Amino acid sequence: MTDSPDLSFLDHPDLLPAFVEENRPRATGAGLDPHEYTRVTAALRSVREWPEAFRAAGRRHRDTADRAAAEGRTVTAGEAYRTAARWLHCAGLLPHPDRAAAARTATEADAAMHAALALLDPAAERVGGECFVGRLRRPAGPGRAPLVIVVPGMDSGKEEFHAVAEALLVRGAAVFALDGPGQGVLAATSAPEPDYHRVVGRVIDAVAGREGVDVDRVGLVGLSLGGYYAAVTAAREPRIRATAVVSGPYRLDWDTLVPFVTATLTQRCGSAEAARAFVRRVDLTGAAPEITGPLLVVEGGEDRIPGVTNAEPLARLAPRAELLRVPHGNHLLGNALADWLPATADWLTARLAGATTGATTR
């Protein structure tokens, strides 16, 4: 049975303006229009209203898409479905007590993105397996493309990082954006998995043999807690050729984490005890020296979350690591996309292009 965390902090009078401003770069980095974000959040009286307000915005865009699709305006419909998916995903950023409603919203976001890609990228495939589901997209052109797996974080999912996927696709990489245990549409039925390399291994197995994808050249980009997952995978999954960690934690300390994080983890892990046990596992001290492949650590200088040790120590300890530090970047660097995303996509695709097919890095 799932514990109900203490959510009384949601009623603090100063939380709403802080939460709105803290999430503005993340939301706009995920593709939400900044002016619409301002309009939607300006109407909120309490942070508890966030999920329903964002669901309503997402459903408005979905209705627009439905009308456009019925009239044969496929590009407009596809773009509106994609926008709907973004809003519906962002509805789930709050550890809201109505977990059933959160699960329904995640399902709506998944369905909206499926509808978007059916119109905008019909070759995209939905691929699922044990504790993962995601979408495989391929770049334009012939041949077999290297594969980059996009790994989301604590309260994220495959509907969030559209800009990352597009940056990789236009540079010639195939992209698999996934929901793993405790993420996206799987958040209601599974708990976060610290041994995430097992999840990525199953993804690679599922994609192997599909047309246009070279699973001898696999890279990772992990964002926020997904950066920890990506680093652990790079240390333990021998098929990974290059890894980028964006705003990833090196270590977590439960006793100093903010209530937003502990409440979210308690909900997704099923209990405070399970969440504490998970947090104790989030420590890259042992794994860092074992990451022998190329590693790029992307850090924002304004990324400061109590209880989180950022990944700069990882850049010092991993044998082939490089550090890209953006002084004005916040968590996930949604306020500085131009300062890290093109360079990171170039870095990943260049290293995968140079990887020797069939070689081992371990």
C-alpha cells in the first residue's frame, strides 16, 4: 500500500509564486509557450490548482487538434497534439494527492504524443517491454543510424524532452525516448529503479534488429535524476559508447532534500521507507571510476537544490569525462538551451559516429 506523504507544504502562502517561477524555464524548455504559461499560472490561487489548470490547457490544445484533424489539416493537428502532450505532461510536475488523476493525465499525454507522431513522423514506433515503454524515431536518410536513448528523471517522462530529441534527429541519430520504472505512464504501476542499466539493456535488446538502427553505436543522454540513471548505465552496460549527463545528481541526502522532492519520491516509491532506501542508492562514488567511455557532464551554475550534490565530482572522477558548465544555467538549463543543447548533441553524435561497430569499450 502506498504511503501518503505530508503535503501540507503545498499550502504555504509563498509557495505558489516560487513554484511558478522555478518551473517557468523547465516548462518553456519543454516547449510550452511562455505567454500561455504566464496566462495559465496567473489564474492560480493555490499551487494545488496547478494540475487541473495544466490539464485544462492540454485538453484545449487537444480539442484544437481534433478539429484540425477532422478537417484534414494534418500538420496543424499534429503540432496541436504535440503541444497538448507537453501541457498534459507538465500537469504532473506537482506531487498531487490524487494519484489516480495523475495517472489518467499521464495516459492522456501519452495518447496525445502518439497522435502527434502519427501525423508528423509516421515512421515512429512505440516499443515496450518489461518496465519500459517508449518511442523510437529515426532520422531522415538511408542507412543505419546510431541510437541515443533519452532518459528522464524523477517526475519526468518521454513527453518532456522534445527539443533534445529533435536536436539529435537532425544530426543523424535515431532517438528512443522512454518511460522507465516510476516514470510517465508507468509511474502508477512501478517504483523508481536505481539499477537503471537493466532497463536500458532491455531497451537495447528490444530495438536490436529494427530497420535503420545500429545498436552497436548506442549513446545516452540523461536529464536530472535521469543523469544518475545514465551514469550508472554507462558504468555497467557494455554496449554504451558515449553518455551525456545533464543536471544529474552525484549524490542525494534525504535529510536535507526539499519537501517537494521527498514527497514526490515517497509517492513514486510507495512509502517513505522505500524512498529513503532509494535515495541511499543515488551515489556515484563507486560507479564514477568505472565509466570508461566518453562522458559529458553538463551543469548549470545556478542549479542549487538542497540535498543534491551536483555531478561536477563525476566529471573529475570518470576517466574520460568532460565538463560543460553554463554559469547562468538553472536546473535542466531550460533558461539556456542555446548554451548547451547544440554542443551536447554535436558531442554525442560525433562520438557515436566515430565508434567502432562491434567493438567493446569494457
